[in-house]
Amino acid sequence: MRILVTNDDGVFAPGLLALARAMRSLGEVWVIAPDHNWSASGHVKTLHRPLRVREVELADGTTAYSSDGAPSDCVALGLMGLLPGEVDLVVSGINPNSNLGHDVTYSGTVTAAMEAAISGKPAIAFSLESPEDLSEPIDFSAAERVAEQVAAEIIRHDLPPGFLANVNIPCLPLEQIKGIKITRQGLRIYHDELVRRLDPRGVPYYWIGGGVPTGVPEEGTDIGAVNSGYVSITPLKLDLTAHDQIDLLKGWKWQDITP
Amino acid sequence: MRILVTNDDGVFAPGLLALARAMRSLGEVWVIAPDHNWSASGHVKTLHRPLRVREVELADGTTAYSSDGAPSDCVALGLMGLLPGEVDLVVSGINPNSNLGHDVTYSGTVTAAMEAAISGKPAIAFSLESPEDLSEPIDFSAAERVAEQVAAEIIRHDLPPGFLANVNIPCLPLEQIKGIKITRQGLRIYHDELVRRLDPRGVPYYWIGGGVPTGVPEEGTDIGAVNSGYVSITPLKLDLTAHDQIDLLKGWKWQDITP
């Protein structure tokens, strides 16, 4: 089992180190991650400029590659030939913030996993709910154990093509995590506000501010599971078609539109 | 009807001008678009830096706002208070390249529309298949007519909440377009290849190259419709859950994983 590890916080992020450690008991680990933070930067394919790659050493001595591309570029680099062999699984994270509900299309952590799924490789995105107290360094030890065990269970199975799992872990000590729930994507509620200020030269600038996103903690959803102390595993797919609207739209008057 | 027009190619792109013109018969048009090209840059929310906005004048005298944010940031700016009133519809494009199949999560054109749908506004992304001959300027005149008529038909209806349509237009003169098809997302096939070169100092760099994406032109899909000369309208949603995998995953051995 050859496992490519990436993230969206940068190659030296502690969450990446925790994930690389977690994967080591499951197979050979390769790390390719961005050289800087790409949070909320979405699904990127860098075509208009070249990408640089350099070898770096993580805090525990692991050799890793760092790239100036986005998380999804790092996955593309790994799957298209930067690594000396075939990758069997791509994992992304551990993101120090949950990726729930509508977060998935913004999330560098999740879109890195999407990139793998588009290339036909199974992929898992791991995110840890952020703690209430942000003054202390984040403790990834429980999330590291969960990531190892979740990935182990997933790779025991014959996976559907393009298998893509979005895993969110509550910010709790391991013994307080209640278990695992298989969930659907819930409804995220953003509290963004536009802040208008004047710069030192009197020119206006705008900053997207406001409160942290909340969500509807409905039973059966990712948000509901994490809110109740469970690890949430949401299987995702790349077909965004609103299949239930196709018949509705077919009933509209399109025939008059073109010659 | 107040219509916010954006794109991912930049505020001075001819496709944006065509779309703004197309919308003018349907309502009041406001333009907020990026100051540079963001193609294949995905769904971005710029939180870590301020956004600048400046007033510019398009080639036909239209007043527009240009921002250094991504297409989705432009939509957020418009919906969060940069504009003097409520927006009723967000349109994005006309992109001078189709956005079919798996392109949707990469596409700045489509993710700008997604941003609107997340905020509860109906949104339509418009893309024009690129011509075979790229030496001539792209002719948006047929696509402009199609965009106007498609948007007119969509706004005639009570739209489902979060309504999001991905419209792809074949590169044909208006009289050769065969009609409109309501489609599902097809299977895109990428032909990316990693090109490794040495820079003038002998240091390697990598470039994602390879052929243009193709796709499986299956009946009923966006790719099939455009390939046969039809305008494709795919209703999209923001729930990426693979609902058909939930029961499968529930059958796996998760109970042994956490205490």
C-alpha cells in the first residue's frame, strides 16, 4: 500500500506530520504538500505557470516534497509521475478546522482528495474540529489515532471507483469520542460580513469578516455527528447534478429559444 | 430584476461584455469581476487578506467594479453589501471554454455561481465551447443570444432554493445550434501530462501539460449534448454526498475503532 499524504496548510503543518505518522503503519508513505497555506482556496489546476518542487525534511526526519502549487496540484504532481511508483491511496489533512456541509468545495483539504478521485484513486480527507481555546497548540494525537483506524478499515474493502471520504473528527480526547457515524453533507451556515475600512492613504479596502460558520446539527448529517461527539465519515461523489430537478427543467419552454 | 454579472477571465474579457449586454434586456445589470484571469482556480473565499475594488469602464461604456479577489469573492462582495441593493440573479461567464463533467469544481465560472447558490441566490454559469481555430478572436454573438434567452426562460419560473444551472453552448453559428437539452454531468477525461524541464540555471521545474480534456459523449449528459450541437443546461446542487454509498459504508466494521 503506497500512500500519498498532502494537506492545505503547508508541508510543515503539525496536522500533516500527524497524518504521515498515522499512515506509516498502513504502508509506504510519500508526502507532497504545498510550501504555504492554501486554506479556502478551492480546487485548483495550475496550468499557466510551472510548478517548483523541493525536498524538505519534516520535524521527525521524514523526507517530503514541498511544491509552490495548490493542494490539488500536489496530488496531480504525485499521480502524474513525480513519485517513483503507483499510488494506492491519497490522504489529505489533518486540517485544524472541520470541513462540514458546504465547506467541501472551498476546502483545499477536500479538493486535494477530489483531485485523486478524478484520477481514479481512492482518497480520504481528514479534518479536526477546531478547539474553543485557540491560544494553545492544537493536539492532533486523538485525530491521529482516528485517522489511522479509519484509513485501515477503508482499505480493508474493495472500494467503489472514485471512492472519496470526507472525515471530520470532533475536538475531544480519544476516550470521549463516542464512535463513528456515516453521514450525509449537512447545511452549513456562514456568518460572513463585509468589513469596509480605509487604508493609511484613505483608500477603501474590504475584508470578509464575521463569525465562524455554524450549521444545522441535523441527525444523519456530518454537522450533527461532530456536534454530538462522533467522528463523521461522509462518502462524496463528483457528480453535482441536481438529478431531482431534471424533469422539472425539461418541462420548461426551451423549444422556442433556438431556431 | 437586478442581475450581478461576473466571470473568471477578468473584467475586460469580451465574454463578460457579451453577457452583460445579454442581461440588459432582462433587468438592471451590475458587474463585479476579477482584475485578472482566475481560470481553473476553484472555489475561493479570501479571508486572510483584504480585497481591493475599483471602478472601471467596459468597452461599451458600462460601469463595472474590478476586484483583486477570485470570481467567488466578487460574488460575495456583491451579495454582502458592495452593491446598493439586493441582487436577484447572479450570472457568470461567458467563459471561452466549456465547463463540462468534472470541470465544475475547478471552474471559476461555475464556482462563482456556486457562491451565489450558497447565499441562496439563483445563479447561472455560461460557457462557450472553444473553437478549433484559436488564431481568430472568439465570436460570442451566438452565445450572447443563447444566454439572454436561457436566462429569460429561467427567471420566468419559481426557482427551487439554491437553483444553480451550468450552461454550455456549442461553438456554432446561431442557426446551426440544434436546440436545448437538459442534461446530467458527464464523464470528463483529462489528458494531463507532467512535463519536467530544466530552467536556465539547471534547476528542474514541472508544468502540467498534455492534451485538452475530452469526455464520454453519452446521451443525456452535458458532454453528449454539446458534442451533438445542442446547448446543455445541467442543474447542479451543492450536496456532494454519495447517497448510494451510505448503506455500504454503514455495513463496515466501525464499532471496533473508537473506545
